[in-house]
Amino acid sequence: MNSKITEREWLEDFSDFVSSDGAPVPKNLSQKILGYVHRELNPSSWFVFAKLIGIHSVVGTLSLSICEQFGMSPFNTGISLAEYFMKFGHSVCMALCGFLFIGFSVALAFFILKPEEFFVLKKNSWIQIPSLGLLSLAAFVGFGAEMVFGIGLLWFIGAMLGGFTPILVRKKLPAGFCFTAA
């Protein structure tokens, strides 16, 4: 028995489909779909910040392998950009290390976050990036880093510059340019 549909039968079925009034969509299903679409297009600031912290946890830990922060390097690679940065002085070294530590995380977040999530990060960057920097400083202290206020402040200033630079660069990119893979 041949179960293939002919082109003529297909066109007739399609014409019947197009001309039909269709069945009404149940109200609860319609609301459920609209709610899902709304949540996907408008992610929570807390959700985006949680993803940013997750990204930063991985990227920050990996960045310690190339630039130790406050003498901390979990991988003990023996090489560090901090040695190169120290040629410019301790203050510049701390600012550059903070710049890289937060800057790498925010820059990589643009490759990972969905466009809608990036928009939320950009909209709330004035609170999320400083919070990320303060959480990072707290983590360093929690893991035993010795820090004085002046050096911590220089690191934080560099971290803020590093965190906001990818956002400012992203604003300058042509319309339609997207870092995200999604």
C-alpha cells in the first residue's frame, strides 16, 4: 500500500487549512505562552547577575593563572603578568590586574549571555559591575589575601575600568553586530 501523498492532495489539504477558521486557542494556554515569551525576552536582573557571577568564577580563576592578584595564584604557574606590570610600579600593577580580572569576565560574558541578558547587564551595569568587583575583593580577603585600603582601592578602580570597557566598546560596534553565539 502506497501512503505517499500526491502534490495535488497536499495542495488541497493546504488550501483547506488556510481557508479554515481554526480552533480557538484556550485562554490559559495563550497566557502561558505569552508569559514564557515575556520571561525569555525580559530576564531578571538577579538571574543575569547570577550568570555573570558564574562566568566570573570560572574566568576569574583562570585569569589568576596568568596574572596573580594580591599574591594569589591557585595554579602556581610561576609566570605572571604582575611581574611585567610591576615594572610600571605597584599602583599601576594593581590597577592593571583589577582591569584584567574583571574585564576578562565581562568581555567573555558577551559571548555567553543571550542578547536579552546582555541588554539587562548593560542596563544594570552601574550596579552589577561594582558589585562584582566588591564580591571579588571580599573573596580575595576570604581566601586569605592581605590587602590595605589604598591598594585595594587602586585594584577596584582598575576593575571598574575593566568591567565598563567591554560595555563601552560594545556600544561603538555597528548595529546588528553580536558577540553571542545564541
